[in-house]
Amino acid sequence: MLGSGEWVLQHRNMKLSEYEKLPTYFNPTKYDAKRWVQIAKSAGMKYITITSRHHDGFAMYDSKVSTWDIIDRTVFKRDVLKELADECKKEGVKLCFYYSHLDWAHTDYFPRGNYGKLTGRPESGDWNKYLAYMNAQLTELLTNYGEIGAIWFDGWWDKKDADWKLKEQYALIHKLQPGCLIGNNHHQPVKEGEDFQMFEQDLPGSNKTGFGSESKIGALPLEMCETMYGAWNSRDQTSWGYKIDSKSFKNTKDLVGMLVKAAGHNSNFLLNVGPTPLGEIQSEFADTLKKVGIWTSKFGETIYGTRGGPITPHAWGVTTAKGNTVFVHVLDHIDAKLWLPLGDKKVKSLTNYEGKANVEFTKLKDGILVNLPPIKPGEYHRILEISL
């Protein structure tokens, strides 16, 4: 709301008595759930993950177990999650909820963790009451908003040694909605009861951010998340919430490249946008996502429903595969020839994906040497199709 990202309570060392005044001025009159879903769907997205509550504990829905929510504290008084759930159902887009384990506002979040220590809460609280409170909110989210695709947890890392009773919490979620997936952004190895593993601003197996030093790839489906704020491969100006002074945004080529790399690493790609205080998805994001949608509508076959291909990711790019078809995404390669280590696999055909023109190659002992076709004007990268 202040245009300073999502950690403003922590970063500005605000007291809750000050922060609690902000919802009075929160009135996103331009929020349009239909428009949001249209932007996501036209970009090629299959599901939406929205923040039901972040680390400040403020519920962006009509919670009956707290008055610290959008209905009781704002003049807006609309349940944005309900409106989004209705539109997602109409458009066949799965809806998932981000939910923060960490809470900078709740008095029973005690003992305190590493963050939110200066908000002015009393130095006392009942941890078990807090856990019960979270489970009551999760019950609301999984009871009142239709079929939910996943619960996307965050904030566990604030109190690594606490008894979060995750086993019981996960069991509650699966009892309420057996088909609801559970993921946790704890930067740890997969824990019992989780259904997918996530990697924050990193491809699975990478640790450029430093978040993954205690993590390792498990056997579950994978997802990497990234934000549209900031340059690719840089945390400069990175933000998940709206930043009014940000001038750095990822461009279409960046996003297509990340999407392709994620697919080549056997991973889904969750892309964040930070809506404005008025409830709009800013034009810099909407315009770029529209261009991403043009690419996915044309080349989506090479990523949707695929797995990482037979060639491990390289500096030049990645491969994806579906059955006996391999898609080679050449993202960064200036040479005229490309070596593909396919071992003894027999190549029936090699074509340029667009246009299906045959591509020349030479069969060698452990793979093939490809004569790369020139990249066409306006293309973000070359895509080859191999039939094995």
C-alpha cells in the first residue's frame, strides 16, 4: 500500500500501533478479478497463487476468527479471494493460496522469531493457541472458496527450531481437501506430508540466492518462483510487493527464457506480480505478460505437459520431452554448430520447430552435431524438434 514492497512493517521498524492505521486507507477500487484472471490466462498460466495473508498477518479475505482482515478493517469491505475464486472457476484456472506461517502481528506468535521483534507486542504468548488460530484460518480457506489447488506456505524459516506441528497441519489440509497440494518455502529438504517442492528465485538444484544451502531436490514435483521486479540473475530492486519507485522489470525474453529453463529442469514456473494499491496489475506487467502469451500460444507445446529432456541443462539452453519427441531450446549459443550428447539414441528426424524445415546434422559416436539454422527476426531463441 505504501509502494515500498511487502516487508514494510519489518524494514521500517514500525510499531503495530502505527501499522494498524494503514488499512483505514486501503481502498483498491480498481480491483477487477475478471481482468486479473484474463491477464493470467492469456499469458498461458494454468493456475494462480494469491496471498491470503502475508507476514503481517493481515487476512485478505473475510476471516471469522480475526478482525485483522480486509472486511473488518478497510472501507473496501470486499472479499477479494472470493471474487477471484469465482472468476477462476468460470475460466477453468486453478486457484491456490499463499499463507504465511510467520506473523508479525499476532500476540501468540511467541517466542518471537528472527523478524518482527520491534512491533511492540507484549513479551508473552501461547504458541499452541497460535497454531490453532492458523489451522482455523486454513479451515476457512479450504471450506469457503471452492476447490483449492494448493496451499503455498512461507515463513517457517523464521523459527526453524519451533514445533510447528506440520504433520497435524498437513493432515488437516488433506482431510478438508484431499486434492489440495501442499508446498512449503522453508528452503529445507522435503518434509512428510508435502506434495511439491519449491525453489525461490532459483532453478531447482541451483543456489544463486543462498536460500537453498540446506535444501536438496527430492522426488516430488518441482516449482520455481520468481518476481517480475528486478533484472534477471540479480536481486537488485527485487520485490514481491508493489514498489512505486522501481524502474527495473524483467522483459519478455527474460520471462520466456525462465519459463523454458524451468521446464527443462522438470519444474513449473510461478511468476509474481505486485498489484498497485488501487488493485490493478500495472501496465509494465500486463503488457509484458500479453507478449509472453503470444509466445506460449505459438510454442506452448514445447513446455506444457513435458518433462526435462534427455540432455541435462547446459549453458546454451535446455531440452524438454514428451514421449519420443524432444524439444531443444537453444537460448544462448553463438556458434553455427551445436553438439547434442544423445548417446546411442537413434534420431529419426530433426526439424526447426516453427515451419518444420529439416535441419542438417551429423551422427557421431555419442550424439549428433547440429548445423543450427539462423535465428529469425523477432524470435527469442531457436527451438528444434527431434523425433527419436
